[in-house]
Amino acid sequence: MSKSDKKKFCQGCRNNFYNGNNDLGVAECWNLSAAKLVSRKRVSLWQSPPWLQEPEKVLSCRDESGYVFVDPKRKN
């Protein structure tokens, strides 16, 4: 997967700021080159188990405020 394809999955990630969306001159997030597309469950920090939501495709480095991303088979 190319870096430009990966960047499409960066929308909503806290570190997308570093993909040229800043006035600091930083053009690329430090996680982008090693990131892999994985299947994970998005779990709110306030959600109690069981976590029964469907997994979604995200980059392995995804960092979203208020959420954690866990293995798709994990229920608690």
C-alpha cells in the first residue's frame, strides 16, 4: 500500500496533524511508513465489556481521542 493510500486512513487520527496539516513544516507522520492496514474494534474509553461491535479497517498506528483499538476477536 502506498503512502498516499495510507493517508486516506489518517482522517480523524490525532497524528494526522503531522501529515502536512500544520504550519511547522512537518510533511509526514513518523508512523506512516511502518503502518499496516489491520482489522480492529473501536472501543470507547467509557464502554464496558462486552465489546460486540464489528471490527473496522484502520492503520496499525491509529490514535483517536477517547478510543482504543483492540483485536477484533477480543470481547473484554
